[in-house]
Amino acid sequence: MTLIYGHRGAKGEAPENTLASFQRCLEHGVHRCELDLHLSSDGELMVIHDPTLKRTTGHRGKVAEHSAADLASYDARKGGPGWVTPCPIPRLAELFEKCAFEHWQLEVKSASKVRSAQMVEAIAELAERYGLSDRITVTSSSREVLSALKHLTPQLSRGLVAEYAWLDPLKVAQHYGCELLALNWTLCTPERLQKAQKAGLHVSVWTVNEPALMRRLADFGVDSLITDFPGLALATLTR
């Protein structure tokens, strides 16, 4: 059975990476999610995709230049599907408290060596505090982040996010001791999938929103799909 992960919650139905979006995902009966993390200026893990605030909140500047308290007061509904009530940028801690997901893919964008170290250590500490260390996989396309995960927080499961095939994703994933390979769906050939699974990797494919494509990838045998429409994916794959 192909597992389903809600992309930034249920991005197609609710403002991405907000509590409302993750709650919508759970309401559909999908108990796995993918989200993105950045650090606030005071070192808290905030759930937001872009390094800047403009696209989702209309505010200026970088996430890293604002305190967690300020970020948590910004409404992140902009540019998403229509939503009646304000949707603040959540702290990761708030989602850990309020959302009972079976598994979390936490994506860390590229960061400097110092920043990567700060982020992976903050994730490890928070995961331990909430007893979720065995329910998360920290994913990244960044060598710095994967290296920090491998050396500083080896207890956390790691995953490579692969968008392009110019470097063999399988080799990179194995080099960093990854357990998961998050593949752009266009890279998911039956041959690459089989090779990755033979090497013991869980292959998670993103972002898959068309029912025909969901069925095709499930028939290929992908381990999981990441989708903006978790309810649609569940209906499509359980038919």
C-alpha cells in the first residue's frame, strides 16, 4: 500500500504550513505530513517554506530576521486558497502539541554550516521533548544539512530531497546514510525506484496532485506520495 503525506499540510485546500492546513490533512484521515522549517532570529523552529516572508504573509524581510513571537503573529494566508480566519505562522512545537501525525517529514532548506548545526540540534531537542524522535525524518537537498544530521544528530532518520538528476540521487543518499529518498516525481522511473528500494530506501515522491499520476506511481510501487490534496489521494488509492 502506498502511503500518503500531506504536502505542507493540505496545501491545495488550506493556507500552506499553517495549523489549519495540518488539521485539514488529519480530518481527511491522512496521518503523515511534510513541512518546511526555518529558524527565527531567537532560534525557534518556525514552519514556513520560503526564507522570506513576502509570498505567504506580505511582510518584508527574512524569517531569520524576526523573532518567534513576531512570526507567530503574522497571518500566513496570502497566496493560498481562500480562508476566512487568520492563519499565523506556527512554531514546530505547536504542531507537535496539537497534531497527532504518525510520521513527519521535516524539510530543512539549504543553510550555512553554523545554521545547519543549529537547526538539526534544535529539531533533535524538540523531537526528544515531545517523544517523537522515532516518528520524524529530517529531509534536505543541502549537503551541509545532511552532513550536520549525520555527524551531530545521528539518532534522527535522514532523507535526501532530490529535484534534479545531474547527481545520482541514490549515491548521494547512501553517502549521507539516508533512509528516505524524496524524489521529484519526474525523476521516478521504475528503474530508479527499484534500485533505491533494493538499497533499502523508502521512496517518497512529490508533488503528486493528479489522480491518474497517483495511480501510475502507486502501480510502480512507490512507498509514499506527497500531495497538496491528501483527501483526493486517499480516495484515489483506496478505490
